[in-house]
Amino acid sequence: MVGLQFIGSGGFNPLWRGHTAYNQPVVNTFSSFRFCRVGQVATLLGVGIVLALSTTVQLRAQTTADAGPTVGRHGRILLILPFENRTGQPSLEWIREGSAQILGSRLESAGFAPMSRAERMYALDHLGLPQAFHPSRASSLKLAETLDADYIVVGSYITDGSGIIAEAQLVDVPNLRMSDAVTSHGEMRTLISVFDSLAWKLTRQIDPDFKVTEETFVAAGSGLHLDAFEQYILGITESDKAERLRHLNQSVLLNPAFPPVWMALGREQYADQQYEQAAAAFAKVVRNNGDDALEAGFFRGLSLVFSGDYTHAEEAFAGVARVLPLAEVLNNQGVALARGGKDGSPLFRQAVVTDPSVADYHFSLAVSLKRHGDRAEALTELAQCLRLHPNDSEALALQKTWTGVARPVAAKAPVVHPAIGSDKPAASAEVAGSLEEADTKADPLERIERNFDAAAFHQAALMMEEMDATRIAALPPRERAQKLSAQAHDYLERGLLLEAERLYQEAVAADGKVAAAHAGLAELRERDGDGKAARKEAVTSLELLPSVDAYLVLVRLDIAVNNLDEAQVYVVAALQIDPKSKAALELRRQIEAKKATK
């Protein structure tokens, strides 16, 4: 499918995501593809709701009086260009792409929609610009006129002894002007933090009311080792396949908890037909449940099919379908069932209903129906396949074979001998032979969909997200704050600090008297290293409603400063609320151990 689409007067629409996107043709925004995909997503989510949220198809959800900040931010599309290397050191050239990756990740977590690397490469290529392009002020504005992005981020970096200084500017596309430059600096070993800080400053330029702290942006990247990140960037930019694999394998050894490198490694292994290894790599991404989890689940399913592990392949596709039951997923789930000796017809039917415009889905259903004895409907589906793809040689040959089976009486009319009263067809032996031959001849297998349509997944996921945001925005303030706090807690549990704080701040803005929001912010401030702010938020939370989470923040803060008596009081209070809390019991054990050593 397309990676970017021309909109209106010729601008690119960075809506469609996917690592193969830039190999595809450009189409007009009113193409049959878009209407097909909108129709498919409408089938999944409900036509009325999708029509009501049609602006999300354009990634331009407009903020309304009732809608919280979440809805408005998702319409802000950013193009982040690799920074210019002004150090004069070729060994630091990898930071060009690294800067775009870090900024993109943080800005996406902050609620914006940065274009992917594939989209950016596609855009520059179709504008006739080199991938190393670094625009001047004039060319930035020219690029802004061409691209359908709200902001373009340009920047550069230099070294200062053992340190690095990064500078960035925003091109405000609607107003065709450049912002004042923002800078960030630090030691080279803190390079990731330097760009995290820069991302926060850019976010504040775009949205001065953005309340997530700079410390949370920095903390979001604290678990990423610099040497592992460098190997990852080299692994996605290297032109030689063997070198790409070498760098990516080195990166996972250095930092196995970094999902993007597993995703990149899985793609390389899949392309190299190392299906068992690819399935294992994609599984690491799925377990993380991050932005790439659905794509990883899809390609894990394919890898397992090609490895012959049909049971786990079906489970992988089913896991994706539970979130977004798009046609390609349903079809492949049916294939996995069929290859395992089960009936995949119901899933092939769902795929055809979800997207009736794809010939392969009709072919798969036809083969499955024929295998399970429904020749009449199988012929109907095969005919539909050929209507959509008239030159499908395999389908044409299959129709010829099946037609001979389905209509044996058409060969010759019965002949009745007047003397002996025979009513057998003259060609009965010939027809019987034809039937036997067709029945014993193996039919082809159902067709598997190999291409992940990241565009449709992204579009459907965005619709679902916007639907949820709109639903929450319509709730009374207190209930809205409670829902946002619950979502934020899920992010916090997964270690997604920036996303968690963004929602906690929105919860407090909706209703500052929801204890869970303050408890969550207390834990975030604790992770940021701001003990004073953490204690304040925890106390506020406990004044509203006592909770284990808020008490445990105070316990940890007091243990850190060796205030064990106070810590013991708080841990006892936490255990009164939940006597089985593993975290509280472990902290009580730590307190007792520390006291015993005094």
C-alpha cells in the first residue's frame, strides 16, 4: 500500500505507515484505496461512529469544547529531518539518524504524529532530494509548502570537548515561518538525555500548555544504553545486509529490553527466510505491547506458518485479530487453521466480508469451501475472484477443473434405447472418469497474505483511539479523570513514563480530587528523582483517599534517606489496606533487615 499520499494541491499526507511503504506508487487521496480502507474500518468499528469521527481518517481531529487535550494533539503531524553533523567527525555521522529516532519516539509519546523513517525517505526521494538533505531556511519553507505536515523539525549538532550540543528549529507549516532555535547540551555519554531534553523543549514550543516535565522526557530514555542505541542505528542504516544483521545482533546483546531493535532484527531475519529466528524476535516485541506489537504479531504469524508451526501461527494471528480484525489477519488465521488440518472457512468468510475487493480472499474461501464439500458456493467465490482479477491463471485453471466436476450432465444428454429401455448416458463412463480425476487431483492451498498493511492498521488503531478519547471527553469531569488515571496506570506499569504522565496530568486537569492521579504523579516524580515533589503528590493522594501505591512511594522515599521509623509506619498502613501486597511485604522485609544491622 502507499506510504504517503498526495493531498489536494499536491502535498504529501504522512498518514500511511509501514517499512515497505516507500516502494509503493503514489495515489490521489480520493483513490479507491482510501475508500476501500475506510469502508473496511467502518465494518469493524461501526459505520455510524466512523462517520461521526471522519476527521480522524485525515489525522486532523479537531479540539472541541468538550474534548480533552488528548483529542486535539493527535492531528499534529511532524516531519523530523536527520540533524546536520557539524562535528567534522565521520564516526559521529550515525547521530544524524539517531537524533530523528529519539525525537520521533518522544514526540509520539507526547501525543504527536511524527512521520516514520520510511515515510521521510519516501518523501525526500519523490521530491528529488538526497537522504542526507539538510535544508536552509528557504528550502525548509519550500519543503513545508510541499509536505502535508504541521511542523518540520530541523537541527544540527556539534561537539565541545567531551560534550555534545544539539540545536533545533521548528518550521511552522501553516504559517510558513521558523521558530527560534532551542538547544540542549551535555556529555557525550548522556547523548540520549540531550536529545530527550531537546524533544521536551520542542514540545513546549508547539504546545506551551504541555504539562509533562522535562525530567519525565529524560527518564523515558534512561533505560536505553548509548552503545546499544548506536548499534541499532547502524543496523537500520547500513546498506550491506550482513552488516545490518551484525549491528542488530550486537545491539540486542547490549540492551535486550529495547523493542525497536528486536523489530528491526525480526524484519531482517524474516527477509532472509530465517523464520524460526524471526518468530522469536517478533515475540519479544509482542510481549512489550508497544507501537509495533500488532505488526510484530502479524509477521510472527507468517514466520510460524513458514516454519510449519501452524498452531502457534493461528494463535499469533488471533492475538492481532482480537485488537484489529482486518481482512489480511483473518485470512492468514484461516490459512494457519487450514494448514493444521482444520476448517478455516468461517475466517475466510469474515475476510471476504471485511474487504470484498481483494481477489485472494475469495480464492482462499473458494478452496476451503471446495475442500469441505460445498462445490456450488466454491464456484461462486472463484468466479468472484476472477471478476476482480480476470488474468489469474491459477484461478482460471481451477475454474476449468471445477466446472467439469460441478456440471457433469452437460457433457451429453441421456439416450434411451427403444428396445431395451436403457436410460444411461452414452458418455457415462467418460463423465465418471472426469469426476474421479477431478476429485483425486489436489486443489491448491489457500493463499496467504504476506504484506502487512501498516496503513490500515494505523488508521484503524487511530480511529479506535480517537473514539475512546471522544467517549472519555464526553464523561463528567470526575469520571473522565478516573478513566484517564486508569489508562495512565497501565502505561506506568509498562514503563511508558511519558505517556503515563501525559494522561495523569490530563486527569488532574479534569478533576484535581482524584487520588489515583496524584498517586501516579507521585511515583513518576519519584522515578524522576524529585523526592520533594513525589512526597507532596503522595500526601495529596492520601488526603483524598488512602491507597497502597501512595503509601509505598512514601516508604521508598523514607528508606532512601534512612528514615526507617517513618517508613515502617507507612508500610504498616499499606498492609492494612492490602495484607497480600507483594511490594509492601518486600519493603517491610527491607526495613526490618536495615534495622537489624543498626
